[in-house]
Amino acid sequence: MIEIKLTRYERARLIGARALQISLGAPVLIDIDKGEPIDLALAELEQGVIPITVKRTAKEKELKMAS
């Protein structure tokens, strides 16, 4: 598995989306079953078990510099 460094915006989006899923009844993927959804989502992110994929697009500047 390739490790990618998430930007702070991607990190916030992942934690928020996963916390929403947990609050709506999605199963928690770590051993901790009690706590606030945001804390559970953060713990899942730290352990690398969040089932969400980050898809990035290439920036126009980067494409121009590469050619």
C-alpha cells in the first residue's frame, strides 16, 4: 500500500465524512466502541482503517511545467 501525505483539508474532509457515517450508524472499524463520532473517526484515520479513498486531480500549472 502506498502512503500518501494528506493535506489538512483532505484530513478534515475525511474525518468529517467518516464521523457523519458513524453518527448515522455505520460500524466502527476499531476496537473502541464508545466516544464521540469525531474522536472515533480520528482514531480510525490514525490507524489507517478509514474506508474512504482520496482522489486528486492534477493542477493546470503542474501540467504546463511538465511539458
